[in-house]
Amino acid sequence: MGSCMKAFALFVFLSLAGLSLSERVQVKVRSVTSIAETDNNYICATMDYGPSTMCNYGQCPWRKVGILELDLKNKILANAIKAFNPLRLRVGGSLEDQTVYKVGLVTKCPHFKHNMNVRRFGMSNGCINMERWDQLNHFFNETGAKVTFGLNALRGKKLENKNSTLWVGNWNKLNAQEFMKYTISKGYKIDSYELGNELSASGVFARVNAGQYGKDMIILSNLVKKLYANFSDQPKIIGPGGFYDKEWFNEFLRVSGPGIVDGLTHHIYNLGAGDDPKLIKRVQDPFYLDEIAQTFKDISESIKRYGPWSGAWVGESGGAYHSGGRNLGMASTFDHKVYCRQVLIGGNYGLLNTTTFAPNPDYYGALLWHRLMGPRVLQASHDGSPYLRSYAHCSKDSERGDITVLLINLSNSTTFVVNTVNDLNLYPSEHTESFPPREEYHLTPEGGNIQSQVVLLNDTPLKLTKTMEIPNLNPALVSPLEPIKVAPHSFVFAVLRGFGAPACSS
């Protein structure tokens, strides 16, 4: 056999061997104490103004799916939100700082228009009228959504000079005040108000100094306390809704002071733009994905030092296959309370398809997290490949110290065979057979293609029912004596009943 033929045969052998690689891993869960705690409604999705004329990356991905144009009577949309019972929605986004509310003294209500002379997103200022606000709140009430509303933080401010991106002056609260009064008069429930979008540090086409932002947050806090004085459950105040910068965030917390900022919101787009050609490579690179851990750690440190009354929120984060669960897990271990996925529908990476409204694969991962992972976070670790990621929480409805583990396989060729052990040596044991079966939810892309729009749950394609309902997400029941097999390019939620985690028993 010639050298070329030998090389070819070796290549084929190695390729075939690669298809059947497996690695045994022991995941240890520290079960005595939790290391962090999320909000009960950790999972969040954003809704953006995004008018049809707003285009990027050579595409116009917001056609009739922004807040002002979205078909609120679409049955799939409503069912997708209802399935979470409840889903937290962050309403606002890119154009919120260019939005006025047609109420009180504001009588004109211009449409957002494409205008390349406007530096910020190439869109003119726009408006939301109270008729549309009524429609949105009827929809929120019908679907049981938990609403965070983003207010215009640039109202009353002006540019420092024509060549600057710095906006100066105090926030003018009058339009927001009339909007809140109307909201209260109608009995609409708002869980939290956020002030501004991506104005922190160097900002995105616009910025506000940290000290000024802190003063503006005090104005908002006092306004909410005054208008909601007779409410036992007042809306929370969150912000600044921008990209993290240590010095800026620390100063913002120092100036706003104790008890003002309930949620410190920051945005993450570590995978790059939705059409970035390197996106797929980044999604599969554990070392690249680890880089964002420093941001999670730094913002947690900022809160410890300058705002212990606050909690960290990811106010916006893009997603892709694998990345959703990966970042959800990492953020929770760094004591983040809420994680908002950009976007529910629209843009280049929505949870729902922009034309059919059918759920994209990431939707089902978010829904399973919401249903299975409770707020108490446990430490999970292993000494195996960095391509296997492991996270553990007390189960959502823990009874006997039940836990749920999330195992993510970033590898395209290796199956991980996982045994999960309690560091108290209580599970598994020779008595494991008396425990209930383990509930496993294996999510894999159809055909092994991580760009597929179809995701399989335990080898069954997830598709809407004939009545446009979200399908049942039924687990595979497995003996607790069996290891968990995590296939290449898949992730698995596994509910371990009777695990005996003291941190999950109270």
C-alpha cells in the first residue's frame, strides 16, 4: 500500500474513531450550602420597539415584530409566553431613549422613521400612544407576563456639543410621571422600571456620566415612591442597562446611594453580532466562552463593595445554540438574579421565528430552565474535559433535597458518560434503586447540525401542536444507577429525586 493510501486509511480510521469517542466524568455537587441565589423568575425575554424600517447587517429583521407593530392576537406568541407561567418581559430596548409617551402635555405622536442623519441607530424620535399601551397591557395580563418597562433617560438632556456623544443635564421626569399616573389609573401592573438603554461608560452612540446617571436614578426612585405610596408592592428600580465598565458602575452606585438601585443591569454580547461568521466557532470554544466569567465576577464585586442592597441582572444578552444554557448557568453561579434574553421576537437571534412565530431551539432550553432549575445555586465541578460544562440548582419543587443538573456538551465528537455524586456520599449508593427514576431532558439539534431550526427532546422533534400550543416537554425516565450520557452538541437537564441536598431541603 502506497504512503498516500496509508495516510488516507489512517485518516478514515481516526475519523470513524472520533465519531465514537466517549469520556467518563464524575460531577461532584456540593450539597450542604448554596453558593448563590437567583430570582424566582430568573428567565427573562426582551421586547424591543424595533420598527419595520429599522435595518442592520444588510437586513430588516423587525418587520411587524416590534412593540408598536407586533400582532398581539397571534396565538403562538401568546402560548409561548403563557408556557412560562410567568415569563418576565423587559419592554424597551434600543429606541427607548428616543421614545415619548402620548399622555398629559404631549399631544404629538410621531412615528419612528429611518433617518441616516440621526447618529443613534439611524432612526428619528418616536412615540407610544396610550391606545397601544392599553393593548400591550391587555396582552401582558392575558399571558401572565411580569413586566419591566424601560423609560427614556435622555428626556430633558442635551448634547454637550454637536461633535460629542455626551448628554448633559438632569433627567426631566414629567413625561414619565404622566405615563406612570396613567398606568396606575388603569390598574396595570409593572414589576420594575428601568431607566435608559446602553448609555453607560462610552455608551452606544450616546452616553451619560456616571454621577449624573446616579442623580437621575434618585429622581426616578423618589417618583416611584411618591406615585406608588399606597401600594404594598412597589415597582423595583433597575439600571443602567448598559455595558459594564468598572469605574463607571462603581461611581454610579456610589452616587445613587443606599436603597435606590434594586437591580444593577448590564448587557452581554460576547458572541458578537447575529451575522458574525465566527459565531459558530465561538459557540463551540469553551476557552472563548470562559472569558465572560470575568465580567460576571467583576460586577458581583462592584455590588459587594458599593451596592450590597442591589442585585446583578443581565438586562440583555444575545444567544445561539449552546450559548443560552452556558451563559445562564455561569451568570447564576455569580449571583445574578435575572437573565434577559435578547429578544423574544425580532432581530437576528430571537427566541421565536420572526415570520412563523414558532419557537427557535433556544426557546425550549430557556423554558426547561424556568421549569426545572430553582433559585438556589449549588457548586458543581469535575476534572474532565473543558468541553463538558456542569451546573446544579435545587430543583424548582424540591421535596427530599432534589436537585437538577444541567450538562452541556460543546464537543462535536465526544459523548460524556456522567456520574453525579453528592459530596456527602449520599447519592448514589447501594440504596439508590429505592429512589425514584431520574428525569432526563436531552436536547439535540436535528441531524447534529447546530444551526438547525429544529431541536429534538429525547430524540423527538419539538413542534407546535395542531392547536398552536407549546408541546409537552416530557422527560425520559432512567434508573438512578445508570450514568447520564451527554451526546456531542447536546445539553441535558437531569432531575435527581432524593439526592438529599441539605441546601435544598428547607
